[in-house]
Amino acid sequence: MWMRNKPSQRKDRMESRTGETMNETRTATTERLVDELKAMIERAEEKAVERAKAADRVIRDHPYETIGLAFGLGLLIGILARRR
């Protein structure tokens, strides 16, 4: 009887090790994905700040053109909204 249980015990241990290995792999993959997403979000935030600063510079360099553009877009949106 001892001999019969030994292969099944080996199989159980192998399955347990395989499960542990899969969990470790899954954890490592999850951590890597989280790190990549954090880096991607950080780059997106940096780009957003850069573009906001660039828009601010344009508005400060051309204030009257900006006012005219905002007025024109508001008028166009108002006309289109009224048609519906």
C-alpha cells in the first residue's frame, strides 16, 4: 500500500508546485503590468502638462485672436444647436 500512495503523493506535490509556480508567474506578470501602466500614466500626465503649458503660451501670446476664436466657436455651436 505504501508503494501505491507514493506516485499519487508525487503527483499531488507536483500539482501543488505547479500551482505555486503559476501563482508566482501570475503575480510577477501582474506586478509587471501594474508597473508598465504606472509608467504609461506618468508619461500621459507629463504630456498633458506640456500641452497645457503650450496652450497657455499661445493664449498669452495671442489674446485677441483667442477671444475671437472662442467667440466664433461659441457662435457656431449655438447656431448648430438651435437648428436641431
